[in-house]
Amino acid sequence: MMNDSIILKTEEELLKDEKEFRGFFKNASLQEFWKAHFLKYNFDPEPDNFNWEYWRKIPLMTKEEFSDNLRLKLRDAEDEMSFSIFNFLLRVTSGTTAKKPALLLHYISEAEKTIEDLERGIRLWQPYHIGLRWALTGILLNKKNAGKSQQFLIIDPFKIDSKMANALIDFKAQSINGLPSNLSKFAAIFSSFSGFASSIKKIIFGGDFVSRAQFEIIRNFFPKINDDLIVSDYIMTECGRIGTFCEYLKKKYGGYQAYHPAVKNGVMEIVNADSNGYGEIIVSKIKPDKAAIIRYRTGDVGKALREKCPCGNTFSLLLLGRADFDYIKCAGTLIIRKELERVLNNFHDDIKEWRADVRELSGVEPIGELSIKIKPSEKLSRNKNKIQDISLKISGGLFLTPSKTLSDLVADKKFMPLRMEIVDEFPDTQKKILLRKIED
Ligand SMILES: [Zn+2]
């Protein structure tokens, strides 16, 4: 049982929410999706006994479990809408090939297109998976407001094609949203279509590290956008927005990895926190009812701070990294394999393979040390200066806390300077261990 969860809400907020959550829970236990999940864990919902201790006993849900029961979730939603979800939601527009639909357009009538204040957005996410929550939410909202709520185009970032250009220009999106890597790819592919980006007023990054190179490509493609309109909400797959971007937090923590938890109609939790407060981020959203998600394991690691922000929020969420990485805690930081990959990918012409070792050197306070062994390209192996230069660039680009790079931590005397070792060949093992901790 995850009884150690930290709920990111004030006591008053929790008290206010209690009735709402109890009500939701009564309905949820009637839905096929939730019935199947609770049955799997032998969890017997008792909404009448709801309180926040009870809440902590509700089984967590993994991404796999969510995917496995997706069919039930769609059926639950369809019930309410009383028509086929797929007929209503999507049509394949022209300009695509006979392959799987790459461009999916939410139904928009001609009359609606003239309404200026509608939110029209491009969502650069894989449909059916990441786009699912928006799709369900959009349908339910549009139905409630006679089709006048929001219009969005879900584009699979892996299938962007310059043939889509005309359809996209016609759509006149006001916002675009996706992972930084997908947005920069989008900008690169459509860079030759002038005037393309003129309707876009806002860019929303999904929760991932934004590299300077990506940022520049995106800025150049959307010339009308100023920094204030580039918003980096922390958004994820099945649960929609998890963290909301805030200018004050950006200044305070020096980057795009600090957010306010998006707790409207929901709850954020940190479970299994270590002594520094870092643990897995758990998300629950209870509205709209049929698109709800409860105690969903994001796989992301973060820390919650209870602090009053000038914007009025009471909690901050510091995000350390994405799911499916290996990570190692070291000297008060987290060394994340994905983050290492992100930085080392910049040198893929020079570094053929790499392995990283992490060590904690004991002292009054532990000091961290990171060693990276590299197998260099032939060209690089003869160039000592270049190896030195790469080592400095890695230290300056590698984030070990939400706001500090390895160089910053070396300057703070929390870390030893990066050690780079050249090897001829790595041993041929079955499983490559890219990142490991050395216990001395
Ligand atoms: Zn704030």
C-alpha cells in the first residue's frame, strides 16, 4: 500500500474536494473500466467511507494497465454519447497517402470556422494514445456546448509530411502543442512554407527538456511568438496537464522544469519519496467523468514544495525526468540515463558508444562523481583538444537537478569535474548497462 503519498493540496482544499470525490467514486464503480481495475487488485470501493486515508488505499494504475483496458474506457464514454465515438471524432483529410491516417481532424462545421474566439489548436501527439484524453474531453465539451468549445487537430509526430501543409494552413490554428523535439521537427519540415505560422499565438511545450538548438528552430519558425507565449506546461499522455507553467517559477528555478500542480478537478501525489523528497508523480483527474483517471503512475520523478508563489499557487512541483529511464541518486541529485542520452546525442558523430559510472565520494557532505567512458570515432580519437571540448560541453549541458548542470555543481563543490575515459571496445555483454553506480 502506498500510504506514504504526499498529496499536493492544502487541508482546506482537501476538505472542499471530499464530497466531489465521494460522488465521483460512486459513479466510477459503475464503469467497466474501473470495475476491471478494482477487481484486479481485489479493491472493494466503499465511496461512503471516503476520506484521504481511504484514498491512499486505492490501487495505483500503470501505463500498461491503462492501455490494456482502453477498450472498456472508450465503451464507457460511448455509452454516454450514444453514438459511435469514431464517427464523430475523426475524419481523414486530403493530402495523406493510402497508408494509415496521419492527419486526424476533429469535426468542424463551416459555421464554426468563422467564430474567432474558439480555441483552435494543433496537438502534435500520437493519436489514440496521447491524444486520447483530449479527444474524449473535446467531444464531451463540444457536445455540451453545441460544438462550440474547441477544435483541434491531432497529428502523429512520427508521420508529419510536407503534403499536410495546405490542410494545416487552412486550419488556422491558434496554438500548437507537443514535445520540444516534435515541435522542432515540425518547424524544420514546414520551414519552406511562408506564412504558415502566422495564426499561431501560443506554443505549449510538453514536459521534456528543451535544448537551445530546438528552441532556436522553433522560435525562428514562429516569428510572431515572443518568449511570454512559449509556455512549457507539463503534459502527459493519458492524464493531460499535470503541471502548469508559471513565470515566477521559471525565474526562481531557472528553467522549464518547475510547475504548479494542475489540481483542478483532481489530485497530484508524490509516492515513495526518498529522504530528499523526490518520488514518483501520481496523477488523478475526475473530470470529465468518463475521461477520468485515478492514481495514475506517471513514472516521472519529482519533488513537491509547499511554498506561496506570487501568482497565488501554494505548491510547486520540481520535475527531474521522464519515465522509462534508469536513474541514480547521487549527492543530492539524480543522474538520469535519458538526460545523459539527450546530451551525448549531440556528439553522435564523435562518440560511437558510451557507458557512465556514478560514485559518491565520502566527506563531510557526500560529493558526486560522474565518469563517462566513450568509444570515440576514428576522427575524434586523434584529437585531444576536441575531447576536452566535448567534455566541457557535456558538463555545461547535463542537468542533474531541475536548474543545475554538472558544471554548476562542480562550481558549488557538490560534484567532481567530469571524468572522460577513452576505451577501444566495450565488453560484449547481453544487456548494455549504460548507467551504473559504483559502491566503493
Ligand atoms: Zn506561480
